[in-house]
Amino acid sequence: MSKQIKKILIANRGEIAVRVIRACDDLGLTSVAVFSDCDRAAYHVRLAHEAVYVGPSPSSESYLVHDNIIKAAKETGADAVHPGYGFLAENAEFAQRCADEGIIFIGPRPKTIRALGDKLEAREMALKAGLPVVPGTDTPTDDVATAKKFASEIGYPVLVKAAAGGGGKGMRVVESEDAFEESLATASREAQSAFGDGRVFLEKYLVQPRHIEIQILCDEQGNCIYLGERECSIQRRHQKVIEESPSPVVTEALRRQMGEAAIGIARESGYVGAGTVEFLVDQDLSFYFLEVNTRLQVEHPVTEMVTGIDLVKEQIAVAEGRPLRLTQDDVHMNGHAIECRIYAEDPEAGFMPSTGQLKNYRIPAGPGVRVDSGVVIFSEVPIYYDPMIDKLIVWGQDRSEALARARRALEEYRLSGVKSTISFHRTVLQNERFIRGDISTRFLEEEYPDNNYGSYDDQLMESAAIAAAVEKLLTERKISLVNSGPSSSRSGWVGYYRGKGLRRFGGSR
Amino acid sequence: MPRYTVTVDDREYDITLDYFSDRLDAVVNGEKRRVVVHKLQDTRSLILIDNRALEVDVRTNGVETGSGERIVFMRGREIPVTVEDYSLARMRKTAGMSLQAKAEKAFTAPMPGLVVEVRVEPGQTVRKGDPLVVIEAMKMENVLKAKSAETIKAVPVTGGQSVEKGDTLVEFE
């Protein structure tokens, strides 16, 4: 079954909406943006061909309302809906609704989303496909006694995960038995508030694992390829902040093993479209299946940079029912790519979101630099959504060139008005362990236990002090420096105080 | 000549500024620096310190200007600083007040959100890093921690209450 897509409604906001709009433009398709109250003038709305209002600012009243999105698609005559990531991207019910309404959902089939979204079912599929899994509970629970008993059986540390969770929400690591009950309660409460389901899973927590994932691409005809791995071990609160491809530890042989494992579960689940199979990789390089994300990932650009493949374009082609244009032999990894997620957050305050207006915003450019941004200068970072501002993606011929370009690009940013994670990235990219590629998902808590990412050098501190003193002087005394004319050896204060003295005696202004 | 005490982290800079038609001559902790300032827009300038070029944005970030707190955005970093007139800073120090004591009589909400849990009560003493209040914002629970050792005077919020940015959560003695 093949149907040409002419118009795509993007059921998302921010940088990912912009990313999909760009793919539409590249393909000559018409894009339709949707927006909430606070996003009326957002960047994604400015770039789209058409835009439809879908409700008040809270996402539960706009971007998440199935009826509103479907209505917008019908009103604009969109053939397809691209959900981006987050929001409705992994919502099987919404995908089904699209199908029922005759709209193409750009993503896997509803039943695949449902099955893989259920951690238990996904685990069973993985086992069936012969993938190794981490020891853990088979059924979700909200019973403290049972959970505690199981935890002591598999041994601490234990990971408590929301049954319906994702993106780090409703996840807690419990180091010892004393902290168990409180952590379980917090995870359960977070899960209840975020997903309406307070049940949790327990799982053995690997001490220093890496998070490495495989990008897959499958068509309706049953062809399936993997596009290499992404190393996503640098995480805070179980959310990725720096990703790279290739991983510093993945060899050609391991890549093939993990890639084939990923294709195994893709086939088992009848996967169609772009997806990501996540693994935990232990220090001895044995890998364990974690979960499948049935959507385009935030970090998809690093794969695009090293493979040269436009994942959104491929998603659209597959959604039209076309067979993959590429075979596994066509996939080659070239060079090294790193992504830094720039969030409006205060790293020193435990990555507390920082909302407000971007008073200044200029993004880096130059060789090997790509910035996927959802904002422009004077954009507001609203409180209602994920506080990501943009993603800096750099490419280099090898890891060290990519690192150098990333450091250069971070320094080129001019961003003020909100706190951001730019300085955090600069610090991490200079960390010796990071440079060696000696990382794990615990890297940040091990290296920066007090969230102290400051480490300004002496010169920088002094320069900041001078800049602040100069600003105070110029604003309080209303001095305007002309910066022209011949160099003078005469202090400006002579004239300044003379003028002041004259004014005091009622002299000329 | 204007003289300022600027605090960055826990380091203090004694800065005197003399201005000329084309530059400022700064003396920073006894060392001379030649500063050229080009205003770009609003709070942004390009400054050359001994020919070292820096694009800076010095902002108050919503804090009242009188407190002297500024954030200097430069080289991809945000550096919090406090600028005081030298004489006022000296008086403050003579009175035995630290900058912290002056600034932190209360703990305010750094963002709008929902108070999930209050972890302290009046009369209690806390150490730096002790949890004060748990706030849910952007679907995440954020544990707000004491920035210094304090004694709790009052807690004007309760669990379940929503707060705006800047609302007082905890008052200190």
C-alpha cells in the first residue's frame, strides 16, 4: 500500500517541530504547525506554511489533546501527522485514532507502539528474540513488602522504574535497604502524577554501565537496517545531555552484534519506521536490552551526521509505504559526531529549570557545526514544557576534532536572559575522563557530586569583575564613552566633577 | 575616583576606574588594566581588557539592582557577581556581615511550581545542602536545598500550594 504524502501536520513544538518542518521543505511538502497560547509567536509557527491553534498553554490542554490535533489535521487537509518526540509520539491510542481517521501516523503501527511501550511485553519480546536482559521484576507492583523482598534478592543498588514511565521520569536508584521505602514512594508518586499509574518495576542496577543505543530503520515490506550506535552515557536525572556516535568503546564486531540484536527485536515486534533500541553496556562490554523507543530520538542528529542519512526524510518515505532505499551495506559511518543539549537550566542548582526571555541569543556556526534550535532572540522559555533551548551537534573527522569543534562552538554562543547548560558542557568537554572516553551513566554524579560545574579560571573571574564594575559605573554615572578621538592622558573625572560642581551652583546643565 | 568591591565566587576584587575619552584605566587588586568598551545594545558590550576581546552581557536577571547582584554572560558562561561601592562594602564588612547574610534572609521560589513537600519547620536549624522544600515544576520534583547554614524562622507555604517565581518559601532568622 503506497500513498503519497503532500502535507504533514507536526504535532509538536520547539526544535523538533522545526526539524520536521525543514524536512518537509527539503521534500517540497507543505508543513502545518500547531500551537498553544504561549506558543503563538514561537519559532516553529513562524517557519511553517500553515499553523493551527490547538488550545491553552498546558500541554494536557493543547499538544496532548487527540481531538484538537485530529481536528487541526482535518481542517488543513494534512495527509499525515508527525508526532516528533514526547507528547503523542509513543501514544498507541493516538496512532490508532489517526489510522481510523484516514491520516497517516508517521511512526510504527499502533500495536507495535503499545507492545514496546509496555516494559514487560517489550522484555518478553526481547527474550523471545534472544536478547540479553538485566535481572528484574516481571510484573509491576505497588506493594512495598513484595518489592522490598525482591530488591534484597537481586541485591542493591536497585533501580525503581515507573511501569508507564519514560524519559527519566518516575525513576529512582535505591542504594540501600534503608532508603528503599522512601524512594519507592517518591517514584510511585511521580509516576502517578505524570502518567496516572503509580505501579513500578524493580531492576538490578548495574554499577557503571554505559547507555548505548542502536538506531534502526524498517519498512512495511519487512526490510530492517541499523544505522550504528549512539553513546548516551552522560545523563543527569536519567536524562541524556551529551550524546555521540560512534561510541568510544564499540568495535566493529560489537556494533554488528548489537545491531543484529536490535533488528531481532524489531522483527519480533513488526516494527515499521525509525526507532531506537537502547542497551546498557557493562564494563566487560556485555550488553543488556533496556527498551525500544518507538519514535525519532532527540539525539538522532548525531546518527545523521556520521551516516549522512536524513532520518526524518526516511521516516516520511517509509510512512508512504515505500521500501527502504538503503541496504545494510549502504550504511557507512564517517567521522565522529557529538551532541550537547542546551537546556534553560541551572546546573549548579541541580539542573533546576530557568524560565524567562532570551535577551540575547546567537548560535555558533562554522565548519562541522549544526544547531537544531526551537527559539530565536527574545523567545520565551515557557514553564509548561521541556526547557530545552537547542541542540548543538558537531562533526569532526575523529573524536578529538569533534571535541575541539564542540568546545569552540560552545564558546561562540551568546545567550543571556536565562541560565543555560552551556557552561556545564564546557566543563564536561574539558574533563580528562570524558576526553579519554572513560564514561558511564554515573559519570556526572561521580565527577561532580556537588553539582559544581563552575571552575572559572582566574582570568575569566577577573574579567567578569571588571565587566560588572564598568557596567555599574557607566549606568550609574550615565557616562557615554565615545571611543573616538585622540588618546588622551587627561582623566575624564576632571571634566565630570567640574560639571557636577557647576550644576550644584545652578550653573549650566 | 569610583572604587568598587566586586565579589566573584568567594574571591574579592578591589577595582578603581578612571576614564578617558577612549578608554578606562582600571586598577584591579593593585594591577593596572586598560579597558576599552564598545556598547553594542542595551546591556551588551564588547570590551577589550588589555586587548583581550570579550563580548559580555551584564544583567540583573530580575533581582533588584540595589542588591548589586549581576550575572555576567561571557564566553558561553554565566558568572554571578556582586558589585558594591568600595566604601559600602567596607562598612558591611566592619559590621561583620557576610554577603550571604545580607542576601539570604529568605529562600524564594526559583520558578513557578507546586509545593509537594515542606521538609523543615520553624526553629529548626539547617546546614548547607539540607533539603528545605520539594517543588514540582515541568513534571519533575526538584528538591530545593539550603545554600548556607540557617535557622528557620517561618515557612509560609504548605504542601499542595502552587507558588510563583520569587514567592518566599522559607524565612531565615
